[in-house]
Amino acid sequence: MTKPKFGVVAFPGSNCDHDAHYVLQEIMHQDVRFLWHKDSSLDGVDAVVLPGGFSYGDYLRCGAIARFSPIMKEVIAFANDGGMVVGICNGFQILCEAGLLPGALLRNECLTFVCKYIYLRVENAGTAFTSDCRRGDVLSVPIAHGEGNYVADDDTIRALEKNQRILFRYCERDGSITASANPNGSRGNIAGIMNEQGNVMGMMPHPERASDPVLGHTDGQYVFRSLIRSLMEREPFHHQMIEERS
Amino acid sequence: MYLAKVVVTLRKSILDPQGKAVHHALGSLNLPAVQDVRIGKLIELKIDAATKADAERVTAEACKKLLANPVMEDFTFSVEKL
């Protein structure tokens, strides 16, 4: 089985692209390449990471302009074909703006930029992004954002809950979901969600900043390990799909 | 040439923490008469169009595609001839 290939998209203003690239290559030992926002090809990658940062200076709304960059046309087509896409922080905001994930991310309720370690409870361990966890696991991962306040209308929240598409919620150290564990005012303490098909995931916390043991935290590796495993398992299916289309 | 002025505001159902903070500050400036504050954006577009109706169509399209996010924002606009 060949190693899955990852692409990390670099937008002007991305600042976690190198972190994501470093973790995938040096810690997880994967084949990784950068994809430039002006590229119009995904270079045959098996999974795309939209990294954190401030693409296009967060002008207008976070992610609103990045969503129209040439590479995003490819990312959207790739996602609609079942390709695996992960958006971290600004990447999550871009996925929402692109309509690949429901809802939106507003200014934090506290109005300040929040940069600290938080706890995340794994709500669904049966996904491509969390299969290495168990339901109810508590992960320690940092957040760093000014606009991470997740909002969606009641119907959307109900649909997310019903289909177990909420993957992570902000929690206390013991896993309880409380208002004080909510760092930004997100509805239902939501920190990460996936799309209906289960191939697109967005999360505000930064797993790539908690993966290198040198930094003292490695809980972020759960997300990458889950993703790598699911790519290894689904590869035949994916190739078959491409053959059928061609 | 036409000038479109687009006003983008957070939808009523969405809490506006910025507006709340400003409201709080106005209260401490001894302006208790201010009952609520909502903060939005004013965006001006210069549009080269043959008619006002065309300019309005362009503005509406810009709003729907980029300037406002319907999940959290509403927009209104006015168009005037320059």
C-alpha cells in the first residue's frame, strides 16, 4: 500500500501551513506537499489540509476571500467527489464560507483573541477524523483565534446532532460540557464538525500544534492518525471511484 | 457611473458582542438613553452600468456572492447616479 499524499494549502496570510506540513512529514512520516492558492491542480493528493492563519488578512469576513481563490475551486470539486478535507481554524472558517460545512464562525463572545490550551471531548469516534479516539475521550489541544464562535440555525444544529456530525465540543478537564469551558461562545460548545458525507471536517483547535512530543502535548496526533488510517483503508474505494468516472 | 452603498448587518437572531461592548461603553459615558447597539459594515461600490437597474442587479449579486454571509448577515443597499 502506498503512503497517502497530503496537500497543505498556503493562502497569503496562512501562518500554520508550515506547522501542518512539518507535523505530517516529520512526526507522522507522510508524503506532503504545499499547494499554492493560485494553483489550479491538487497535484494528485489524497487529502487536503486548509491550515490556520489569516488568509487575505481576514478582510471582509474570515475565509470569505480565500473561498474564491483558484485552488478552492479544486478543493470544492475534490470534496464533492468524496476527497478528504480538513480545515483547521482559518481552514474551518474557509470551509464554512465555501459552503462545504454548515454554519459560520463569528467574533468570540468575549471579543478578545483567545490563545490557550483547552479540553475537547470526542463526541463521535466513528469518523475518519476521530477513529483513533474513543467516544468521550478528552483531548488537550490549543486554540488561537478571535473568530471561533460557531453559529448555525436551530435546524442545522439539530441535523448535526442527529447525525452525530459534531466531532468535538469544548469541555472541562473531566469531560463535562459547561459554559465556563466554552472559550468563545460557540453554540453547544461546538469546536469541530463534519459534513453529511463524512469526508470534510473543520475544527477551531489546532491539532498540529499539539503533535510534536518536543512541545509537551501530543493529543493532536489522534486526528492525524485517524485520518491516515482512514486514507489507507479507503484508498481502493477511492481509486475505483475515479476509474468508474473516467 | 453609479455608486452603490451596501449596509451589512448581523442578523437579528445573532448576538453582536461588539455592539454589546459599545453599548456598555456608551452607558458609562452617561448616555443611558441608548437602548441597543448593533455594529455592521458600510461598503461602497463604484459601478459602471448603463442603467440604475443594471447597477442594482450587479450590487445584489455582489452582496449574495461575497459581501454578506446569509448564515449570519443581512444586507440592504441604495444606488445613486454619480
